[in-house]
Amino acid sequence: MVTPTAAQVSLARRLPKIELHAHLNGSIRRSTLKELALAAGLNARESQIIRGDARTVSEMFAVFDVIHHAVRGGKTIRRIAREVLEDAEADGVVYLELRTTPRAHTECGLDQVGYVESVLQGFKDYEETAQRDRRCFARLILSIDRRDPAEVAEATVDLALRYRDRGVVGIDLSGDPTKGRWETWLGPLTRARESGLKITLHAGEVPDVDEETRRMIAFKPDRFGHLCFLSSENQSSLWASGIPIELCLTSNVLTCSSTIPTYAAHHFALHHGRGHPVALCTDDCAVFGSSLSNECAIAIAAFSLSADDLRAITRRSLHMSFLDPSSHDFAQILTRLEAGEEMDLQ
Ligand code: IMP
Ligand code: ZN
């Protein structure tokens, strides 16, 4: 395993960073999760599940079941969204593309529309208190869960279109990679793209999904997440396509250890070494016990990256983002990155 030096950790913290792959409930502040778990009266088994760092795909989904059990109501969703942005700012993240699956919490009277409103309200709460010079800009991606039937996927696209002017920039496909079939979401995803939304797909998270990955590459999404399992044919078409990849080192090493036993063996080296566009991301800070600066420090240590290498990856990540490149926010973030500004974080 890799242990970054204190200097590498400090550099990774100080440099401004871009986060493109983070799930709202997977990024919940751990102290908040503890508090909510207590209030929800979790049993001993459930409490145990959320205490450790997930190590396998099935353990990860067991953690999500417990988190979703503990997180109830619009006020809580709003609070979690605000706290995720506060934590990102404290970690030196200047732009965060957060994703979440709109879920109805029927017993609290919250529907999917209310869920999205609550997340966006959390963004607003953060913006009202953010420190101007360190502010983390944020946009939202709505996730289709692989367990969702086509009607739910269509409704998620409708929601994303409805909130496009208020910060929703795209659609993600995620959830248990052993569930569902690509044909189910192809129609809704095609409509989303034709309507101007950006698309990112979780892909290649488990073995033996080469045919699905082949069809996903043929669909030409704007970005992929993970791609831990990739046949040589799919790798060639991916490289030919130039589709950027969101890479989450700790998440991948923990949940895909059969193919990525160590950080040094992570496919970051393969794709980045070839000049293929990649972004360093966290996936689920709370579930894997990491942060973006920690992921960057690990990358510096595992792949002998210099400060300039990391700055270049970060600038490229901004260009991979779903943020409108002609927007004022994009220009402001780019200026901060180009200044190579190092932040004075406590
Ligand atoms: P939420 O959508 O904000 O509730 O975030 C948690 C959800 O994100 C999980 O229930 C999964 O559907 C999805 N998710 C988080 N991490 C992963 C991953 O590594 N692979 C696939 N889906 C994931
Ligand atoms: Zn993910």
C-alpha cells in the first residue's frame, strides 16, 4: 500500500481541486451519519455496517441501504448537501459536480421533486455562507439507479430537464452493477442527450460485463466512471473515442481488489500514461474514508506525479466537467486554476 509523505499530503491539500464523481449520500459527513443513525435507532448489525470502510461491492451496497434508512426527509437532505459543499471547500475543492438518485421519502411526505429541491436548497444555503475567495462552485447530476425501470429513468430525465436552469447539468447511471439491463435505460439516456443534458455512466465495475461496456462505449457518453474491468477490444475503442474517465483510486482498490490489488496497479497509470483524459475523484468519501486531497496525495505518491502534473490533471478535469465553458463560473474557476493558486487551508 502507499503512504504519502507529509509534504505530498500538504501539497495535495493546498492545490485547488475539481471533483467530478461524488454521490451525495455516499459523501455524507461521518459525524452527521452517526447522529442520524442514532436518531433512526439502527440495530447493532446496521450500526456495525456503517462503522468500517466498505471493502467489496456488496459491502458497499449494504452501507448504502443503512445510510438510506438513516437519512429521511427534505430537511436532512438539504443539510447533507450543504455539509458536503462545506467539507469540499475545506478540502480545497473549487468545483464539485455532485450526483444523487432522487428518492421519495413517502413517510415524510417528500417526493422526487421535493428531493431535488432540497438538494438545491442545500447548495443555496452553502453559497450564502461560503467564503468568497475559497468558494466551491457546485452543479448537480441526477442518477438513474440500475434497479429503476424505464418509466423511473424517464421521470429522472424529466426532473433533470425541469431543473436545468437551477444547476442540474446531467444524468448518471449508477447503482448495483449486477442489476438491470442496458436496453432499459438506452431510450431515456438518448432523450436526455438529445435534450442537451450531459451523460456519465458507471461501467466495468464487475467482471464479465464486456458486452454491456461495448454497447456503452458505442453510445458515446460524455464521461465514464471506473472501468476497472475492460477487455482489450473495449480499451482500444475507448482510447479511439477519447471519452474521459472519472477514476476513484481508493474506491476501486477496495471494491475491485481482484483486478486492482494495489494503488500502483490502478489503471490510472495506463490511461494517464497514454494521455487519455482522466479525473481523480472520490466516489463516496464517507463509505471509503477518503477525501479528494487524500486521493490526490495517493496519486502523487503512487505514480510519482509532480505538482505541475496534478495541476494539469485538475485543469483537464475542468474541461471534462459538465459546466458550460462560456459561463462566468467556468471562467472564474479556470482563472483560479491557472493562477496555480495554493490555498492556505487549516
Ligand atoms: P445517492 O444517490 O446520493 O443516494 O448516493 C448513493 C447511491 O449512489 C447508491 O445507492 C448507489 O446507487 C450509487 N453509488 C454510489 N457509489 C457507487 C458505486 O461505486 N457504484 C455504483 N453505484 C454507486
Ligand atoms: Zn460512483
